[in-house]
Amino acid sequence: MKKRKLVFFLPLLALLTSCDAESLGLTDKAFMDKLFPNWVSFVTQLAALIVLITVVVIFAYKPVKKILKKRQDHIESNIKEAEQSKAIWKENELKSKETVLASERTAADIVADAKLVAQKEREQILANTQEEVKKMKQDAENDIARMETEAQEEIKKEIVSVALDASKELLGREVSSKDNDRLLNEFIEEIKNK
């Protein structure tokens, strides 16, 4: 590759070195005129260039620069708004997560409290039921004892009545209250002993 470039540049180098002003048909004055141009045309062309640059700067560069500045400001403001929106979104997301966690904790507490209340109510209902059963049992036992006592009293009265009637027939006379009490007590003692 290097050899090809070198082969291409060698004839060009030979051509440049073999050239001189006379072989090109230039005299010293023509060569100097070509080297240093006319001052009037130079100043005119320079003034035209300055005017052209000024017009381009005023009518093209400054408006384009303003448009680019507006666009840059717009992009920067959009970026800032996006960053702010993202920050707000993240903050809201954290708040919503905290709210959800707090709600879950509250729900768990409510469920636990409800279970405790239900357990206490169950225990209270069971205790009340057991107490009512005990009371009913006690009332039933008391009723049974009372009825038994009443029945015994009724039986005693019946026995006394029968005994009095029997003693009246045996004795053939009216039994006094003293005799009645004595006979009653003896009869009760006999029943107890049996």
C-alpha cells in the first residue's frame, strides 16, 4: 500500500520541482501581481465579506441561536419536570406502600382484637351457662329436698292421723293432745330406727 502511494506522488513531485515561473509563462511583474492582489479590489472584497458575515450573523446566526437557546431551555425544563414528577411519583409510591402496610397492620390488629373479644365472649357465655346449670341443679336439688321434706311431713301427718284413729279404736276413748304428742314421738322414733 505504501509503495502505491509513493509511486503516485513521485511524478507529481517531479512536476512541481520542474516548474518555474518562465515555463508557466509568468513574468516577474505578473507573478508579483498574482502574489499580491490589487488593494482596491482586496478592500472591496473584504468589505463585502464583512457585510456578508454581519448579515449572516444578524439574520441567521442570532435567530438560530435564540431558537436553539429556547429549545435547550424547553428541553431542560422538561427534564426538570420529569425529574420532579419522578421524585413525586417515588414519594407517592412510598406513601402508598406505607399506607398499605399500615392498613394491613390495622386489619391484623382488628382481626386479633376480634378474636380476643370473641374468645372472651365465648368464655363468658360458657361461664354463664355453667353457672346457670349449677343454679338450676341447685334449685332442682333444693326443690327435691323441699318436696321430700314436704312429702315426709305429709306422710307423718297421715301416719299420725292413722295412728290416732287406730289408738282411738284400741283405747275406745278420745286421745288428748298430750297423749297424741307422746304417741307421735314414739312412732317417729320407731320409724327412724327402722
